[in-house]
Amino acid sequence: QGARWGEEEEQQQEQEQQEQEQQEQQQQKKRNSP
């Protein structure tokens, strides 16, 4: 169970990182647009 829990945590962290990257990309698009 311990190993499985660690894997789930890693997946959550990866998802959070991807969400942050998407938010940053959206902000950059807003900055680039006049």
C-alpha cells in the first residue's frame, strides 16, 4: 500500500505541474496579444 500511495502522490504532483504550465502559457498569450 505504501508504494501505491507514493505513486499516486507523484501522479498528483505531475498533474499540478502540467496545470501550472498551462496557466503560464495562457498568461503569456494574453501578454503577447495587444
